[in-house]
Amino acid sequence: MNALGRRDRYLLALLPALVAAALHFWWLAPELDARAEKAELALRRAPDPGTIAVREASLARARLEADGLGRRESSLAARRREQLADWTDPARRAEASVALSGALSSHGLRVIRSEIAERGGPVGSPAQRELARGLQKEGGAAPEVWTCEARGTWESLLEALDAVDGLSVFALPVALSLTSDLGRPELEVKLWIWI
Amino acid sequence: MARSAGFSLIVVGRRHSRRFDFASSRAEGEVTPHEIAASGVAADDVANLAALGPMPRRATVLLDSAWIQTVELPAAAVRGLGIEDLRRAVAFELEGLSGLSSATSEVAVGEEIPGSAGKVRWVAVEVHDETAAGIRSALGERGCGAVTIGHPASLSLASEERIPFVEVHERVTIARDPDRGAVVVIPARPGQRSWRGSVERFVSETDARPIRWQGIVPSGEVEDLAAAFRDEGGLPMELDPVGTARRWARDLSAAGERLPLVGPPRAARRSPGPLAIGIVATAIAIGAVGFLHVRRRREVEDLEARAVTVSADLRRIASAERALAVLRRETNDREQTIRDAEKSLETIAAGFETQRAGMRRLLRGMARLRVAGVAVTSLESRPDGAVEIEGLGATTAAIDAYVSALSGDARLGWEIRPPRCEARPRGDGREIQLYSFRAVPTSKGAVDDGETR
């Protein structure tokens, strides 16, 4: 160091300070600046203060709606089960056949025979087939066809059909055959009924 | 090389300049002498001597060429002055005597000595500031920072001995009588008339005997005068350089600040060296850089923390939006499923109702219709859902009227197809018409007359 001039010695002594300053401005500061720039970029994407609350409120409303749907689904499922049970429960068929004979008889029709129908006959129109498919699609059993042969007047037939409608059990007339002799008021009636 | 704990005594003379390195702070320790021929420029001699070997941190330079004299000031004028103010006052006083400006010289004031009535007296040494700066620079470059400058003649003033002495140097002679408290500085070369007169006057005024002769070897014109003294001052510098140096070193260490020695200028004394400046500057730079860095890092960390919060908020929003979209889709699907299921049930129920009401509407319509000459003999459901109706009619016109009336019944809900008629003979020779037609359920349904149930 003694070989150096006075100015050089001062410059040499100041070198560590210059190095420290250079480290700061050329290495440490740029790194921090880059981090700050990245953070500021992220901050510029900050949502409005109310946005989160609005979104979460919407979500809460949607969940409430979903809960409401759940209740509707439960209600519908119960109603469907009940409806299908009304329409297709085999256990009710015996009850239905008895109620049906009663309804027909109580309005002047003389029931001659009632039984499970054989295959064939007038039952099976496109609309009926569609209904049967719909029932099966809903999980119900295919309806059973019951036939009932009886005698009576037009009026008694109409009243009997009204009575069938009023039954608490499912009984649906799906086909009819009637004949009448001229000069005689009685009709020979055959009904095909889904039970 | 490690620096010595000792000090250097440098004596710059008219013919020779010498350097004495004392190994320790004690004058009795090992001494290393160096000698060079004087160049006539004190600073150069000091620089040359300093280059002969490593310099200790402390040195005293004695200049034969320094100006030395006693000076008196009114006691009232200097009472209470600090050492710096006193030096300044003395420097002004000396301007007329030494010819050196107080602005371009450095003055040292020694111990106060008795003066004339109402005055105070000192021995003062004055050195041109360029000379002092050159000496300090030369030594400073060699790592010697604590430098004092004086005149060799002043050192004897520190002696505690009560013996009067006359110390002769090449340019000045100093005489002291401890009993009288008298100090005389004779600014003349030995042998000059004024010198001789001054010395003789001092000797005559001094009662005590013996008077010691010190300094240069008496020779020539001064030899006879010197012979009058009993020489007890030891060998002079020319004959015993080391011994003289030891004596002066002892005087220096004993006298301390009582001697008129020019120390480092106050500003220079405070001026830090490159190393100190470097350390301080580095410390300041590191401190400033550290402060800036820490502050900036805190700012950045704060920004990053806020950015993390924002990112989390954005993720929450995105998550809520995704969940909302999924929920909406599921809800829509479920609603559709529910609607489908409800519709399916409704369709089935409506189908049942259509089935139930259709037959009754047809039968009621037929029962309501009274057309003379037309009777229904059979009604037969067909597998395609249609109903085949047969009967007898008196005439085709009556049959057409019947079918037309049935077809025009808006409450019926059935489409009545045109009848087929076939004439059959009756037993009475007339004919009767057998007819048949189909009733097909319409998709439009019927106008509800309230009687279908």
C-alpha cells in the first residue's frame, strides 16, 4: 500500500464501499424490483371489494335452490311411488276387482262374468301401449287386463262407468263391446279394464 | 513487518541529519542510529531517513533550522487563554521577530517561565508550515502519524537539575539559570561578537558555579570561553550521537507537554487516514445499503403478501364461480329431470284420463242422440283404439243424419268416419239398411261439457 499514491490509497480504501453500493444497485435492488413488479402486476388484478361477497352470496343462493330441488325431488319421488302404487301395485288388484264388480252391480248392470282377460282382444291400441311403456319406464308393473261381462241399459252402463271412475282403487276401462237386440232395452256389455 | 512499540528521534542538522530508533518507549532501551548528510531541506532529510527502515508510529523531529526564542506577553492579556489561543497570540507576537507570518507558520509554546514585571514569558519554537507539512507527509507515508517538531536546544529546558547551563548549537545558544529562573536564547552563531557578549553577560549574572557547557564541541573562537566552564554535560552530539539522543529522549519523556514542540495541527490531527476513511465509508455504505435493502425488502414483502391475498381472493372467486356453474348445471339437470318425471306422470295420468273419458264421451254422445229410424246394434273397441259401430237404419238418409249429428258433436272427442250401408230385405217386402262406421279418437280432444266425469 505504501507504493501507492495518496489519491490511490483513498480510492482503494473506498473500494469496499463502492463494491457494497454496486452490489446493492446492480444485484440486490434489481432482484427486489423484479419481485415488486410481479407483485404489483398481481395486485392490479385485484377484484372489487364486493365481488367475493357477491359471488359467495350467489353460491349460497344456488345451494339454497339446490336444497329446494332436493325437497322437490323427494316430494316427487314420494308422489311417484304413491301414484305407481295406486296404478300398478299387484297387491291392490284383488281389492280393485272386488270394488269394480261392486261398482258395476250397484248401478243396474248384472255382472255375468268377470275374470282376467286372455291375451288378444281389443286392448292394445297405440295410446294404451304408450301408457303401459310409460308405467314400466317409471318403474311400475304393466297393468293387468280384467274383463267383465254384464247386461244392462245404456243409462246403467254410463252410471256404472261413472262409478268406476269414482273408485278409490285404480280401474281403467280401456275397451268396450256391446250389442243390443232391436226392441230390447238391455245391452250385452263386455268391458276390458286395466287394474 | 510488525511496527515497533518504540519511537524515533530525528535530528536534522546543518551538516548531518540523524535518526535514532528506540526499540521501546524507554530511552534506556535498544537504539538503532542512522545518519545521512544534510540536504539543506528538512523535509527531504526526514523523508530520506524515514526510507531507511520501518518507522514506528511516533516520532519527534528536532530541527536545527527551526526558529526559537523567548517571548513575553502582558500577564493580563493572556490570563485564561487556552493553549490554542495562547499559541495564536504568541504567533502574532513572533511575527515581528521571526519574520514568519502567523498564517504560514506553526508555533509551539513551552512551560511558562518568569518574565519581567507584569509579564509572562515562554520559550517558543516556530516552524514554517510547509516544512512541518512536508515532514508530516514524509513520515505519514511511512505509517508514522504521531509527529512532534521542535528545536534541539529546547530539550535541555526539561532538565530537573539545578545546575545552570549554556547549551551551544550551530545557529542558536540557550542558557538557563534555575536559581534565577532565567532563560536566555542567543540567536547567533558561536564565536560571533553578539554571541560572546551575550554568553559573558549570562555568566556574569549567574552566581551559581559551576556552569555547565553543553552542545557542540568548543572549538576555535569559543574554545577559550568554554574552557572557563567545568564541562559536565557529557560528550556532544558529534562525538556521542547515541548518548546525546538518549539524553534528549529522556528529556522528552520526562518533560511531556512542558517543551515547546509543534504537534500535529488540530485539523490534521483529526484527519483520518485512508484506512479509517475506508472503514467508515464501507460501514456507512453497508449500513445505507442494508437499510435500503431491508426497507425495500419489507416493501416488497408487503406487496407480495397483498398479492398473495389477492391471488387467494381470485382463487376463491374462481372456485365459487366454478362451484356455482357446476351447481347451476346440476340444478338445471335436476330441474329438467324433475320436470320430465312430473311430465311423465302427468302424461300417464292424462293418458289414463283420455282413456277413461273417451269411451264415456262416445257412449254419452250416442245416448244423447235420438234420430228416428236409426238404432245401434253393436259397438266394438278395436285394437287400434278405434271403435266400430254397427246398427240398422230405415233409410240411408236417416243413417247419414245420425252419423252427421254424431260427427258434429264437439263434445265427443272422436272422429266419426263415413258410414257404410248395405240394404237388406225385410219380411214385409221393404228394405232395411245395415250400417257401420268407425269412430277414431282424436288427438285434439273434446270440449269438456262437464259430463265426462
